[in-house]
Amino acid sequence: MPKVMVGTRLRERRRSLGITQVALAQKLDISPSYLNLIEHNKRGIAGSLLRRAAEALGLELDQLDGAAEYRLLEALEEIAYAPELQGIEVESESVDELIGRYPGWSRAIAALSRSEHEATEAARALADRLTHDPFLGETVHRMLTRIAAIRSAAEILKDFPDISVVDRDRFLSMIHDESRTLSSIGEALAAYFDKVEETDRNLTPLDEVDALFDARDNFFEEIEDAARNLGVISDSLPKPRYEKARVLAEEKLCDLIEGIVDGQPELETLTARNRARELLVNYAVAAILAPIDSFQPTAELLGYDIEALADSFSLDIETVCRRLTALPREDTVPQFGYLCANAAGTILEMRSLAGLVAPRYASACPLWVLYRAQQSPEAVIRQRALFPTGARFVFLARARNIGPTGFGKPRHYVTDMLVMSEADARKTIYAPGPMVPVEEVGPACRICPRKDCGHRVEDPFAG
């Protein structure tokens, strides 16, 4: 991870704006001597003070706290370990230096890589569509039928020049009619591809929804504020409480949620807008049942134990996991990511975490405990994961049944997985001891550099 020198950035920004140290200290309501220590990285800065500093200097918070650099680091590390770059000897250990010295070039490289990846995935999607799309199959068949009819009529006219005038006119009329039909089919096909181009500006609706939550750091202050005014749900059982909170959210906060969805340019497709609306309702339900003002101190007291938190607030585990991702970004608070996958390995929902390279367009590494947890439903399973980049994470996975219950009825499981860096895990009850084994994993087979992995299920992009 790159070392985030917040103080240095503060000092450089203050000087570029021509603001004196004394003037900035007055705005922040701290002493100039303390600001001097912060600017020379001898004192930390976080929480509300960091937010006030960002506002005073006209910066976004992620420009100071390093969140933007972490996201860029993820992208460049994924590029460095891409199978298609094998043999080039990319200096992956110098990624943080590249970002620090040449941030513009770093962003340009990441943008080009993303563009190439999206083009590759779009080509795959188009190839699959050409193979299986019933509209295209039928349209191409109709085109070939008309072409064959036109060719047959033209060959008859060429091979039999002494044909009668009546027959000649009949074949010419056939060529004319079939040509017009062929032209109409071609126009319909062109319109179909124009529609595809217009609606596929983002690769998937999941990307669009991720962009919304990433832009907000998984925290929607307006929903939190509105939820505080809706009162307390008195039921003690999770299901009735959840159902009542959902009714409240849908009735009282629908206009607020609709305003958030309408105001987000990231949500380009109808599918993404519907998905975002559903996830924001889920967010509002969690905010009603577990207000952040009480949830955060309770989580700290319980060591961020997801099962204990579920009991304390009468919540289900997935709601607790989503709530943990909304905790404020402070030095003393562990940061969490969240993934939910079904039995087929498809990622159904994702909340990003800085440093974690999680695939957006395919299944993740089969060695992740995310997939193993369904062997032991309802049990929390911990995994200490080591990535090829050297990054270490602690994964917590728990499978739950989402289908009907009862004798003879099939069970359908999805798995919730909470993610934290190993450093943040030390702030929780899940801190791994020295005897806990480290498991070597990867991001996904397509982009994993581990050549000797016996669990690879897909060849790398480079073949």
C-alpha cells in the first residue's frame, strides 16, 4: 500500500492557495503549532478535522485521505500481474512510487487498461450474442433466404436470355420485391445494433451501481438523517422488524431515494436504476433498524462480531455486513468490504474495499472461502488470504438459505462475505493469531499470475 502523507498534501495545497498557516489553523480551530506538526506528518489527522481541512482547502475528502490513490493502486497492481504482460518484468513493487511521482500517467495507464478490458468483454458479449441471440439468428436467416431468392432469379435471367417477356417481368418483379424486403431487414438489423450501442455504455448494471456506492464511500448521510426521524421498531424478532422497517422505508423515504437515483449520472440503464433503488431501500432499512450513532459504538464494544451484532440489533447477518461497510472512514475504525455470491459463483452484490482486487465481470478465485462456506451453512468461516501482490486480507463467509424450508424441499444458498485488511482485522474479534494458516489465493483465474495453481479453472487472458 502507498504511504499516504496527508500532512504533506495539506501543506502543498495551502501554499498553492496562498493561505498562511495561521489563517488555516484559525479556520480549523486548532493552534498553528499543532497544524505545523500535522503538515510535517508528526501528528495524524482524521475524522471531522480532516473533513474541515478538505473543505477549507477546496478538496474532496478522498484527495486527502488517500482513497483515490488506493483505488488507483488496485488498478495498477492488477495491470502489473496481468498474464498478458508475462515476460515484460513490470516492477510491481514500484507502483506506489509511480503514483506518487507521475499521478497523471498512472491514471492514464489505468484508464487505458480499463478501456481495453471493457472492449474485450464487450467483444465477448457480442460474440455470445451473435451465437445465441434469437433475433440475430432469425434475421440472418431471413437475409440469406432473400439473397438466395435474388441470386436464383438473376441467374435464370442471365442463363436464359430468350425467356418470354411475361416470365422476365415476373422474375424482375421478384428481384425488386426481395430487394426491398432485404433492405428492410438490413435497416432493422442496423437499428438493433444502434440500440445495443446506446444501452451498453457501461459494461454491466453492477458496474453502474458500484460507481454510485463507491462515490459515496458506502455512506448516504441524507438517508441516515431521514431514518432517525422515523422512530424505533418495537418488535424483537428479526423478520417482523425487517418487514416493518421496509414498509417505513418504502412509504416515507421513497421520494428521497428516488431523488438520489435521479441525481446519479452513473446509473445509465433502467436495470441499474432499479437495482440501485432496491439497494438503497435495503440501506434505509438498515439505517432504521441500526442507527449509525448506536451501531458504531456497539460494534466496537463487541469487537465487530457479526453474529453478536445480529443478536444485539435483531438483524440478519447480511444487513449487519452491509451496515459495517457504512462505518465512517477513521483511523481507529476498521474498513470493511462485502460480497454476496450464489451457488453458481456469480457475484450478486459487492461493496468495494481499498486494496482488494475483486473481479467485476466473472467469478472470483475458487479458493476464496466465499465458495467454501456453502459446505457448512449458517456457520461463520474465517480465511486468512494472501494475494499474489502480497496484500493480506481476512475473509469472513457465512452461507444462508434463501429458499423455502421444510422436509423434502431443496435448499438454495447464497453466501455473504465480509472483507477486511489483516491490519484492520487486528481491531476486531477476528484477528488471526500466528498459528492461523495463510492461504494463497488470487483475484480470478483470468488475471491470476500463479502459474502452479492446481485449482485454475480458466486460462489467463494471454492463453
